Amino acid sequence: MNVLIPIAEIGNYIVFSILIGNVALQFVSETNKPKINISRSVLLLSTLGIFIFTLGPVAQTISYFSDSVGLTLAIFSVLTDFQVGQAWTFIGFMSVFLWMTILLKGSKYLQALWLFLMILGVGYSSHVASLSFWVGLFAHSAHFLMVTLWTGILILVAWFSNDQQKWAKFLRWFTPFAILCIIIIIFTGLTLMINVVEPKDYVQSWVLPYGQMLLLKHISIIPVLVFAFINGVLTKRALTFPSFNPRPWIKVESIVILIVFYFTSVLGTLSPAHEVEFTVKSEGASKWVEWMFGKDILTTLNIGFTANFQSVFLITISVLFLALILISFKKVKPLIAVFFAISFIFAMYFGLMFSMII
């Protein structure tokens, strides 16, 4: 189950992004966007995908309670009493309405309405909403909307378009739009994180599986921002050369975003670190972290930072990998830049971990 849930979550991000990006681009005039060639079958399958992929957390909750109360009672209780089950039922109905609207070539406004209601359903089922309802509902919904809106437009123009004639006009409006999305994503992301892990406990949470994934997610966002700079600023200048094709670089940006989606999806399967010290004493620290440091971690009270050769060397190497992403623009194949991005993530991760004192 723990293997299937992250796959379902990644699939959920992808299908939502495709559908939201498709609706968003319908509101953009033809002169300001590349021609998008996405079939109705892809949109219908994506809508079906929402119904299937959002079932993941529900199935996980049912599996958790089925051994103690029985499968039938667990299914009934989760669907009627739990926010995650109620949200899935609501999203299921909305996905049927969206499927019918797309099949009948319905209004873009109607499609936007069904998707917006489904996004509220996603926010309603979030962990933070179960702790602080209104904060969780609006922060998670806004965070999810901005992520899928930005990513969806990128996916469609990168993978479902062959038109290179209107890229300059497209980037003229999309670059400031993407910056706005990123600002909202960062603000809402911090709001969500603060409700799960207190800022003072952020470093201490790294000894827990949840904190590990949170750290990797935050690190992986950095190369995404670098690719966003490349595609928003450097690509705009490179378009003066007729032979330059910007689509491969936008494709690799969407690939790196999938890495962030992966860490986010695994994060959803782990127990949140509300009280790090209590969690370490009751559930134990991450086996991986204990193996890395060669000791049992029984408390977080003595955790701190120190500069040493290993950590400084790795962090320096990670910055060089980040610089190589920029240097590689127009000089090597874009997939090489993905390798640099992955290398940055691991070098920065180990650099930060080796700087910890436990």
C-alpha cells in the first residue's frame, strides 16, 4: 500500500495539471499561446484518473482500520465520517460532471467550475484541514491550484504543442504569471508547513522520515526555480535565434517538477512531525538517519549544526551543479541539465545532513 499511494498521488498531480492547464489555456487568446493539440480522449482519461487516483488515501485509511473493525464497517465509516472519504465521494461526483461536460464539448466556464470544486475537495481532505479547518482548506486548496495551474500550462505547451511561432508572445504573459504562482506556492507552502512542523523544530524533524522527505522536497524546489529562470528569462532572449527550439527545456522543467511531486507524494504517506521529540521517543527516529550517523537517536535535544570538511565540500559541489544547469543552457542536451539537477539535490542533501551534530 505504501508503494501504491505515492504513485497514485503523482498521478493525481499529473491529471489535475493536464485538466487545469487545458481549461486555463482556453481563456488565453490564440495569438498569445502556441497551438495545443490535446485529444478529447486524453482529457476524458485524465478525468477518470482523478476518480481513481484520489482513491489512494481513502484506500490507505480503510486498510488501516479494516483489521480492527472489519472491511465493510471500515469502508462505511471512512466514506461517511472521515474528511478524506467525504472528499473522495464529492470529488467523484464532480469528476462525473466534468467528464460529461468534456464529452459534450461543454462550456469552459463549466469545466473551470467543476475543477475548482474538486480542488476545494482536495483542500478539505488535507491533513492541515483536519487540524485547523479554514486555514487548511484555503491554504492547501490555493497551494494545490497554483502548483497544478503552473505545471499544467507547462505540460501542455511542452508535450502537446509543435507550434514555435508564438513563443515570444506566450512567454510575455506566462513569465510574470509563473512568478505570481511561485510566490503564492511559497507563501501557502510555508503556511501549511508551520501547521505541521514548527519552525524551531524544522532541523530536528530531519531525524524523522517525515522530516527527511520535507527536506528533500524543499531542496528539489531550488532546481525547479533555476529551470523557471531559464525558461522565463534566458529562453526569451534565445528566441531571437530562429533555430532555437524552447520546447525541450520546458519539457525538462516539467520532468524536474515530477521529482518534487514524488517527494510530496511520499510525504503524504508518513506520520507528520507535530512534536518531534515526542515522536522520536515513542516511534523512534529514521532507520536511515541512524545508519548514516552510526548511532541510535533517542532524543533531539542535542541536535545542532557544525561546519566540517565533508559538509562544506558537498554544499560547494551542489552549488556548482546548480551553476552547471545555467551554463548548460544551449550548450548541451537538456537531459544533461536534469542530471545536474538530481546531482544538486543529493549533494545538497548530504551536505546538510553531514553538518548536523547528533
